[in-house]
Amino acid sequence: MAKVINPESPLVAKLEGLHLFHFDGAPCAQRVRFALAEKGLKRGPDVKFTADDRAAIISPEGRWASRVVSLIKKDHLSEAYSQIQPNLVVPALVHDGALYTESMDIIEYLDSTFGGEPLVPKEGALLEQARDLTARGKDLHRAIRFVTFRWGLKGLGRLNEAEEQKLLALVAKGSDEEKLAGFYKSFNSNAIEQDVYFDYLRSLVKGFDDLEQRLGDGRMFLAGNALTIADVIWAMKVLRLDECGYPFKKRHPAVFEWYRRIYLRPSFQTGVMAKHRTMNRVFRIKSRLENLVGIGLKSSVMAV
């Protein structure tokens, strides 16, 4: 498991129990919250991500401490957060002073550490399918960023000049595995060619076409009839793209029905949607209006 050795932040070593650094609208954080809920672990009170008083450093029994890193306020571009998560993204998880910073590694760690139905299958063929589907989901990580910034966030996703300079300074001190510096430089200046966006969109459509075919045999979930880590990663892609107006019901009806089954799970409602519902509605209304006037994601998906 990809545990961070000797993290820079002095806060990490102080934390007792489970602490999740996250943002309610971020897909990678959503997938971890879904897994936490599947494991029967409930969300504790929200605290500032830097909180280090005695009450904040101990997570409540049976709950995880919710340390909110606001992407709206650009908390992720702060020096304090860069010492916890050098990639400047959410989530990050601390369990009794041990830090984990990659969402799928976090889910596997939770699965191996806590009870409940396993998200990583034990049986050979099922495990192989879940691993393969998870890897495919990871491969489309950048595609989700480009498509959702182009058709979802638009101007809301831009950094101002001061924020961009802060990002460059933090990247210069650490790593840029997420390639955020180059992305924002191009996105902020409208320098990304439309063909680039459409190439990423085509890769997502192809990915969902593959899922559509897989689900055609009547299986309940992607790797079979049990929820696995593969369903967790792909469901958050559907959630984010649905908010952008992607026409799943028309373009991928089996994927749409699979997602509805996941969406209705109590763990999805409490872990993912509980504090994201308002933002979800705002983006869905926005995308519906854009699709009505022909400038939304729907027409682009149907054309590729």
C-alpha cells in the first residue's frame, strides 16, 4: 500500500483514528467516501483541514473525521495542504498517523483494514476482472478532467493570476504527478485545441461503450453480481459526467440502469450525496439548459 513515509506536515503524526482530507464535489474524494460508507464508517463533524486542537485530532469512535479542503477557496493550493498531499489534490487519508494519498490505494487499504463485504474480490477470475476494470478507470482520469472542465466547470475552473503563480511555486517545490501546472496554464489562456477535448471525450465514450457491452449479459455490477472496487471508480465518473449533461440513458442505457442501482444504495446516499446534493442539482440544471440550446455536452457525445 502506498503509505507516505515521513510526510512534511507535523499535523499527520498527531492524528488519531481516521481522518479524511476531502471536498464534497471532487470525484476522487467521493469514491473514498463511498467506500467508507460501504464499510459502515460514518462521517464525523466537519473541521478545517488544518485543525489541531485536542477535540479535532481524535476522530469519533466508529466515524471518520471530515477535514474539508475547499477547492472553491483554493485550500489545496496552500503550503499547509501541500505538506500533506504534495500532488495538491483531494483526497488524503490519515489513519493513526499513517498517511495515504492515492484514492484507489486508500480504498484498498480501507477494504483490508475494516469489515463488511469485500470491495476487492478474493476469487481469481472475479479479482482479475475487477483489477482490469479499475485500471481502465484510472487510465481515463485525465479525460474526466478535460471533459468536465470544458463542458461543466468552464470559467469556474480557471485560476486567477495569483492562484496560478501559487500553483507554480508549490509544484516547483514538490511533484507534479497530476500535471496541474501545464493543464491550468493552457486552460486559463484558452490554449487547448478543441480536438484535444474531443479526443478525451471519444476515449470516455469508448470506455462506456465497453461497459455497455459487459453489462449486456444481465449482471448486476461490472465484475459480476457483487459490488467491487471497479464499480466505485466508474460510478464517480458517471456522477461527474451526468452533472455535465452526458446522455447516459440514451447513449448507454445499461450503464444508466447500473448507475441507478448504485445511486440508490444507502452508502452512496450517505457517503457521496449527503452534502453534495445542492451542488449536484445546480450543475444538472445548468447542463440541462445548455443542452436545450445546443451548446451542452449531449450533442457532442451523440456526434462522436
